[in-house]
Amino acid sequence: MGIGNIGLPGLLLIAVVVLVLFGRGKISALMGEVGKGITAFKKGVDEGKSELEEQKAESAKDVTPADQKDKDKV
């Protein structure tokens, strides 16, 4: 018997046990913190994507051939 065989009745039983053990207030607060964490994670991912796009745009602006860049350095 693996986790894939729990089914809906098993999940409901687990949810009831968690509710009884922790109470509605603590679960509500925990879910709020999980929501804030997910929001912060999504914001970080979006900022990372925009930073990568900016880097790509900067590298696309410089269209000087590599051999010409080497001559300019000398």
C-alpha cells in the first residue's frame, strides 16, 4: 500500500486529525504564512526572469564582432 492508494476518505481522515490536533486558528495562520511564502517566491521568480531578459537585451545591443573587440582592446 503506497501513498497513491490513500484516496479521498483517507485524505479527509488526515484533514480531520490535523484539524483536531492543531485547531482551526493555528491552521488558518499557517495557511496565511504559506500563502505569503508562495507570493514571495513568485515575485522572486518574476524578478529573476526580468533580470535575465535585461541581460539578454544588453548583450543583443552589442553587435560588434568578437574579432573587432579584440582589436579595440589593443
